[in-house]
Amino acid sequence: MAIDRRGVAQFLRNRREALQPEDVGLPRGRRRRTEGLRREEVAVLCHMSSDYYARLERGAGPQPSEQMIASIAQGLHLSVAERDHLFRLAGHRLPLPGASSSHISPGLLRILDRLEDTPAEIVTELGETLRQTSLGVALTGDTASLTGPARSIGYRWFTDPSSRRLYAPDDHPFLSRLWVCGLREVMALRGRPSRAATLADDLLSRSEEFRTIWDMHEVGVRPAEVKHFAHHELGTLELNCQTLIDPAQSHFLLVYTAVPGTESYEKLQLLSVIGAQQLN
């Protein structure tokens, strides 16, 4: 399919001008006169150079890849229908619908953008981190940048021993059961072939612990309300995890909080300092 350069340019310009800084978690500033977002702001949100994005709005440059279009759709907070329209304009096949999609809904993104003072992340049904707040990165590390099967926390749990350091040792047996049970339920829901089935087959061939728990055929294990993190600088944190579900995309927004007045609450205040240092 050929790219509709004029259509891409007009659509991108329209969506950029319709967005306000506060819609994407950016400060407005006192002297702002631009209607909507600036091109350089959109470029940062889409993880590309300002020059490249500006050329797209001028209808110039090479045909953007599917990965680039997906990044633009997410950066502009497009709905699934708007994302699909942009893919068509760019001359690409539409992404597969359903649970395998990594496109986060605009509503979930707007909530996450307002949680910069809180550890939070958006994950898939396979435990793959799609987006984190800065405090989320300070708490669990930059898990959103991982690629391949290692994107799944359950996969890392059974293949990378270092991934367990983040959690209190007493919780490890329960978490092993939790990850196996969760993967089994997703695989039963999605069937074969599916990414869940591929992960399960891979782990069955690589981890004896996974095989042992898998053979128990356990279902119905659910996360504990309080999670015990073992942070490398702050020590143990007891955090409550609230979950908001986007059923259409099978995505989960996880927000971690501490009870005011507790030691963990004070440590979360320190975590904000660590998060600022990491950004700098």
C-alpha cells in the first residue's frame, strides 16, 4: 500500500493542535502561545527527532515504518480507531487486534500522566510493562525498555535470578505460584497459538521450578493486596497495589501507595528524590 503523505500530514497536524500540554502530562508554562502542542514536544513523546516529525507534517521524507507509526500513535494519545486510520494513511497493515496489542488507551494514559508523584505502571495480561512513571522506574527499574520474552515479569522470574531481588524472600514461593497460575489462565483464555502458549512452552523447557508448579494445575491464585519490595537503597517497603483494568486492551494500571505515617510512607518520599536523580 502506498503512503498518503498529504493525509498523514493533515491528520498529524490536526491531532497535535487538538492536544494541550496537560493532556499528556507536560507543564503549560506562563508564556505559552502555541495552539496545542509544539512539534518538538510531540517528537519527544514519540521518541523521535524534531526534524523527522516536522518532515512528516510537511508531507516529506521516507515512508515511516510500522514501529514508527505505532510510536506516533501512542505519543499523540490516539484511540484505537485513530491509530488504525493513521496506519492506513501510512500505507501499512493494521496491527492485530485484541490482547496482543501494546497500544495504550488515551484514558489510561491520561491517568498515568497525572501520577508523577506515585510509583505506577501499565502492564499487559502477560506482565509486560508498557509505561512507567518516574517513581515507578525508581521502584522497580526500567522494565518498559525490555524486549523479547524478558518483557514478561513471569518469564524473568524463572529465567533471571536477579529479578527476584526486588521482592522479599519470604514471598518468593507465593509469587512463583502466582506467575504460573496467571500464565495458565491467560493461555486457557487465548488458546493456541498465542503468545501466552509460546511463553509457557519456553518456560517448560527451561525451568524445573516452573515445570513442577505447572504440573500442579493450580488456578485462582490472586495477588496479595500488600506487596513487599526489597529496594536496593531503601530496604523493605510495604506497598498497597491498586489496579485499574482496561478490558478492551487487557491492560492494567498498577498504582503503588503506602499507608500515611508508616516507615514505608517515609521511604516513598525518599524514592521521589532517587527518581529525580535518575532522570538527571
